[in-house]
Amino acid sequence: MGQKVNPYGMRLGIIRESRSKWFAEGKQYRDQLVEDLRARQLIHRLHRHAAISNIIIERAAGATTVTIESAKPGIIIGRVRVNVEETKNPEVNAQLVAEEIAGQIERRASIRRAMGQAIERAMRSGADGIKVQVSGRLGGAEIARSERVGPEGRVPLHTLRADVDKGFSEAKTGYGHIGVQVVICNGEILPERRRGPSPAAAEEAHVEPQAQAEAVEVAAEGPAEMVAEPEVAPVAAEEPVVESAEEPVVEPAEAPETEPEPQPAEQAPVEQEQAVEDESPAEEDAGDVDA
């Protein structure tokens, strides 16, 4: 299937978008389709040397917008009132490569050399694969034939996600038209949702379940089998000193009642007084006796 149909139509709706963006039914669809085909033919004929790679036509609310993608936008700008965009990396655009080969054939260049140079430039510009085929009265021969170069690299026609581009052009020579067909593969286009995570994210996602499993195993074993970590004495934090305006009144505890112990320093004068008192009655008694 991939060998028979156009790669663009086979991948339409998968990795390719329609070049005509409008909706119509019945007779209106037929008329607008013919208008688009004639418009594209006219633009290619009037600006043949502008290296046009794609033409997009949009219709909405009675207005038509034409967007031209060209490798040489300076040739078109100022001549027509349309949107002109520059084609990025024209060396890997199949339509532009086919037109370049056809132009060299019209200038009577060697066909094999023109195809070889186109393949070399495309591979050097980053294409995954390319193949070129020319058909017609090559070199002015009486019998038409075909020559093919390639495929060089990888050109998977059956892989729908492969970014395969096909271009066709005709070289108008004095002995007839020579057709040039180019097929280029520019890698694969994958949907955003199907792309896997980055290596760093994948590693983190793999480490987290493993860490959780280890934590569950440690919890199941119990604290007795856990490895005791060295205890570190906590550093006591200095408590701030708060000066209170009023200090609490503490009542003194009642002391038990005990007899006062005699103090020798205080007993000496008492004993002297008693001796004086004892002597005075004795003297009085002696006076009485004498009397």
C-alpha cells in the first residue's frame, strides 16, 4: 500500500493536516475543489522560480486566505496580496529538491550528477533517508527509460508515524518532458502523550517506590530490630531571665517549740547577782546577832 499511494494522503489525519481548510456540501464542494486546484496551478506557473513548497487555502465566512510557503519569499512578497512564509531547511523538502533537479536537467546538466548532489545535500542536512527517480527520454534517447538512485538511508513507506515527504516536478526539454520524483524521510513524528518521561524523571519514579517498600519492611520488622543510632545529648537552651515587678511573698514555716538553751555568756551576771543577794541577808543576820 505504501508503494502505490501518495505518502501525504496516506498519513492525512494522523501526522498531516489538510492543505485546504474549509467545509462544503454537494455542488459547492465540487466548485471550491476545482477553484483550489486551479489556484495552485496558477501560483506555481506565475512563480515557478520562487521555490514554493506548499500552498494552504482557508475559507471562512466568505473570505479566502492563501498562505504560500517558499524558500525565496522575497520574490513573491509585493506582487500578490497573500501570506508568505519562509520554508525552513529547504534541502530536506522533497518538492524543492525535485524542482532543483528538474532545473539542472533543463540546463543540460548530467542527470546522475544532479541526483547524486541532491542526495548528498539532503543527508548532510539531517534527512534520515532519500531516494530519487527520473523517467523520460533521458539524454535525448529514442526510447524512454527510468533511472533511480537510492534509497540512501531509511525510507519506511509503510510506517504511518514516519515523516515521509514526496515531491514531483517536470523538466521541459527539447526532446520531451522528464519527470522527477523525490521521497525524503525526516524521522518520526510521535504524539505528545505517547512520549515517555525524561531519564531523570524515570529514575526518580523508580527510586520512590523502592524507598517506600524499604520503609514498609523496616516498620514490619519492629523497633527491636532497628539499628540503634547513637544518642546525642540535647543542648539545654538558656532560659531567658524574666524580672518580675512583684516578688511572691513566702510565709516562713512555723518552727517547733523548744526550750532555749542556756548561753554561758549571759549566765555569769545572773550568778553574781544571786551571790550578792545571798550575801546581803547573811550580813543582816550577823548584825542582828551582834545587836
